[in-house]
Amino acid sequence: MKAKPRILLTNDDGVDAPGLAVLVEIARQLSDDVWVVAPAANQSGTGHRFTLGYEIALEERGERVFALDGTPADCVVAGVTHVLKDRKPDIVLSGVNRGQNLGDIMHCSGTAAGAREGALHGAVGIALSQAMDYDHGRDEIDWACASRYGADVVAAIVDAFSGEDTYFNVNFPIADPADVTGIRVVPHQRFAHSPFELYPSDNAGKHFVTILQTPKPLDESADFHILHEDNAITVTPLLLQQTDMDFVRRLGGRLPFERPEGR
């Protein structure tokens, strides 16, 4: 990794989230050119949504720290094209998310979207998440694994990156740092079906969209199993080019077509 890269940070939990403070400390181990543009409020689950057609406010919260009343994708755009327009960031880090982002769940992840948008602008985009046990409440989370290994993982990814059309999704296990078994480069879990479903609330006629249980079976070589069962840090490289090229090649780039008579 080159000396003193310019690093832009964002997240989806909001500018005041404790995971962002962890990410700042991670980034400062790698460079002193660290900038933050993060949502003013929680934007979890927004995916890669942009705030289009509406005015959004950018507020300077401190030295090199900005809050935007928009999504993580909005924040990266603001950081790359406005706050850092004199020189674009070399690395965009998104997180550290409160809870794991695994398998197909990453499709709706604002954390992943921040890294993806950074990669689309030419930076090395890396999303980082600290796993937690949701059965014990959202306030109980130990950031020790992310704090201890975050800078090492980012540096290793940047050193391995050679300009591929790729961004990265990283998850830290629920484990004492001394019990982490290593860093594994793994595919993301493709679930048998979407894990999301509609769940009735205690208020008549009202519902939540939520994940009640993880679809089974699970692939023992994929991120979900490796993180939870092997206590390993998982790194999943994801492609920006999403075209199914095998399908394109199989059909020779064409589908059968008959022109309607008389036309």
C-alpha cells in the first residue's frame, strides 16, 4: 500500500454511530489523510439508493468530518465530487457496520453500497461489518475484533488489489481477537430464497419487514458458515460488472425474434 493514501469514510448507521468511530481509528493507522462524509441519520437497509430530485444539506461537523442528510451512496458522491474534488480518495471504507452483512443480505446493505459507489469512482472500495448476536439485543456489541484487525485487513486487501473491477465485503466474527482463526477469502452465501419476510407487529394492521430465520441449507465454504462456525474474518470480492456473461455467450448475444407480419 502506498504511503499516506487518501481515505474517505462513510457508513449507513449514521455519523454519530460508534462503528464509525472505530473505522476512523482503523483508517488513521493507515494514513493521516482521512476524511468522513456520513449520513446525518441512520440509513441502514437503504442499499444503493440515491436522493434524487430533492435538496440535501451538507454540514461540517468537525475537522474533515461532514454529515449529509442522505444515503451512504449520496455521501460517497459528495465526498468524491465535492469535499475531495481537488484529489479523489484512493480508498473508500464503509462501516464499521453494527452487525454482520452476509450472503444475499448485502444486496440491501447501505454499508456495501458505500464501498460499491467508491469503487465505481475508481477507489478501492471496502465495506466492513462487526458481527453481533441479535438475540441479545442491538446494544450489546463488542468492537474488539474490528478494532484489532481492521487496519491489517484493509492493508492486505489494498496490497492484493491490482485494478480488478471489484469491491470488497469484510466481516469480523463474534470472538475474542485471540481466537480469530485467520482471514478467509470466500464467496457470499446464496440463500435458497430471500431471507426477508413480512412480520406482524403488536399494533393492529401494522407489520415489519424483517429476517426471522436464516434460510437453509448453508454452504460450508461461504461467508455465513466461515464467519460463525470457524471464527474467521471473511473477505468477499464482489464484481461491479454484474452481467451474466455465460448467458450472453450461450445465446450468442441474441434471443429468438420474429417480426410481426405487416411490419
